Amino acid sequence: MTRKTVRIAMNGVTGRMGYRQHLVRSILALREQGGLDLGDGTVLWPEPVLVGRREHALKALAEKHDLDPANISTDIDAVLADDSIDIFFDAAMTSGREEILKKAIAAGKHIYTEKPTATGLEGAIELARLARAAGVKSGVVQDKLFLPGLLKLKRLIDGGFFGRILSVRGEFGYWVFEGDWQEAQRPSWNYRSEDGGGIVVDMFPHWEYVLHGLFGRVTSVNALAATHVPTRWDENGKPYEATADDSAYGIFQIEGGIVAQINSSWDVRVNRDELVEFQVDGTEGSAVAGLRNCRVQHRSSTPKPVWNPDLPATYSFRDQWQEVPDNTEFDNGFKVQWELFLQHVYAGADYHWDLLAGARGVQMAELGLKSSAEGRRFDVPEISL
């Protein structure tokens, strides 16, 4: 085996997602397993270069995980000028992503990035065009497609379990503390539109790739966005006005006639098995898929409910469903997509979740906000470069 060291600049690793999912559970997990075997006698050894604004925080991460202290930087321009770095990854604030990615593309770096890729569709499309023109490869995080629950759902779809799929209903969210008497679980910029915050900008790109990847292209969107909690408290305990939406209610039409309804909220207390669940109903069967689990009810075993509000239910509706078995071992979804991207860059493997796919997510968010502002449904035109 030949070991090939790959230096990856990771911007925003002091943030929640950048640290937990991308550094620890993806890149460092790859190192713990001995690298990534490309299948041709080459093993990729990822060497993260930690990038951010707070040098002390970067040093603390390097020390905690026994990384080379020389591989940290607060100077993005210097990192991009380093020819030994092949890949630039970004998980920092959304508002600065577009300009940073433009610089990285101009420097000839392959791009892997969190979503949304830009604050507007025009900028997202330009990034995809620039990457294509520069000949660099790109990837956008679309992690939910690699979660066990949705992989089981994909298995059901591919196997024809549903017959003709009729509808999809999604519920996502949890209560994010306001920050006054309990610390908020999300950073305050998420609730300021001027900083790129808002649940539509955050979650509609997810719903675009989930719906597109499982059921087909979204052809129209009708959404209502709301700011249910107008005042929150920041990381310093100071109150501020929430200028971004914290809840969104969307109806999406999908090619082939499927209708999807998805609620997204940071103001909802969880009364379901997982933080996100999708119910898919078809002529031959139905399924409810979450992050890890998936339950089904086939046409042949569907009970015959009778509406009678005068009598209490004597049975549990949930007990009438069957669990879909794992049938395989599931790895961390973020790590799986990192592996696919690295195989794409260094072994030429096929890869579909590029900056053009990222632009479709930005388009969905933009149209969702426009739909909410104008109170009407919008068609979703196909994007081409």
C-alpha cells in the first residue's frame, strides 16, 4: 500500500457542525481507521489544516486531538496560497461563504462546503460556473441522504414497495432556548437575517436535495415563513431582535404528481420518535422514516380505522407498523459523503452533489422566502450552466 497525504484546509472548525461532524466524526475518524483505501493500492491520509478567526481556539483543538500545531491558521489568504493544500472546506458563517469560495476556486483548490453555498441564487450559480471553468472539483454537504433512516427509505423506493407514491409529509424541529434562562443550542447569527440566518435559508436546501434525491425534481414551492420568537439573547447574555424566520411551512410539488408538505421549526417541542421524520404514502404501502429508523405498513396489513369520537381508541396505531431491518452497518453520514468526495477527487469516482446541486438548494430557499413574502406559489425552473 502507498500512503498519499492529502492536506485539507478546514475553515470554521471551531463551530458546532464544523467541529463535531466534519473534523471529529469525518476527517479524524478516517485517520483512526488508517486512512481511506482507494482500492488501487493507494491509501489517502487526510491532514487537516485548521482555519478560523480565533487562534487560541484552533490551538486548543490541535492540542486536544494531537494534531500538528503548525497546521493552524487565521489567515485564509495564506492558506489558499499554500500549494501543498489541495482541498478547501468551509463550514463558517453563511454570509461570508460566497466570497471565500470564490477565492478558493481562483487559487485552484477543490471545494467541499456546507450549505447554503451563497446567500442568493445568482451567486450560487456563479460559483458553480467558476468551478467548472477552473477545472476544480466541488462537493456540497447533503448529509441527510446518507442517514440510515433515509437509506432504508431509498431501499423501499427502489424496491417498488410504495407502488405509486402519492405524498410526503415531513416534520422537523425542536425547541431552541431563547438564551435568557437557558443557553441557546444554536448561535445567535442563525436568527439575524443580516448575518445569513433563518430557517428557510438553513433547511430548504436540505429539503430540496432530500426530495430531489428520493422522489424527483421539485417543480413548485409554496411557503409561509414566520418569526415566532421575536426576542432572543446572544452568547454574551444580551437581548437582540430576531430578524430572521425561525419557522417555515412549505408545500412542494414534485415531478410525477407527488405532493410534499414539510414543517420546519426551532419553536416546537418534540412529540415524535426523532427530530425529523418523513411519512411517505403510496398506493401499495406507507413508511415513516427518521434519522435512523424506518417503519412500514403494507397495503395487505393496513387496518381499517373507523372514525368514532365517542369511544376511546383501544389500540396503538404505532404498534400496527413494522420496523425495517438495518441489513447492513451504517457509518456516519457526514463521513460517508467525505469518503465519496475524496474518491471523486483522487480516483475519479462519480459524484453528483456538486456546486450545481448546491445552487438548487439556494434556489429553493430564495423561492421559499419570495413565496412567503408575496403569498403565492412559484414554479421552480431548472438550472443550467
